[in-house]
Amino acid sequence: MVAASIFGYIGISFGLTILFVHLCKLESFGKPYLTPLSPLQFSGLKDTFLRFPIWSIRKFKGRLNAKK
């Protein structure tokens, strides 16, 4: 809001860019916060935008293994 009030549309664009870069660098449980989108994984996009039946997305076993 500060960037938007000082710089207008350019401030909004710059602020959203900084926020998106921060979210891309953020990690949770050793995995990137935007996992299926940031390092693009087509297999992980199965349940990102549309909700598929649970029997088609049961491959959760190896997803949360922490990096070593």
C-alpha cells in the first residue's frame, strides 16, 4: 500500500514482483512454498487448479521428504 500510494501503478507492479520473488524463495518443510508452480512439475499440477477425485491423486508418499 505504501508503494502504491507513493509510486502509483509502478509501485503496485514493483511490490507484487517483490512479493512473488519472496514466495518463490520461501521453503516449508524443506520444499519450496510454491512447489508445483515455482519449480514447474506437471505431475504436481493435477490438484492445483481443479479438484480431482482423491483416488487419482493418492501419490503423496514421496512428496514431503525433506532435502538432505
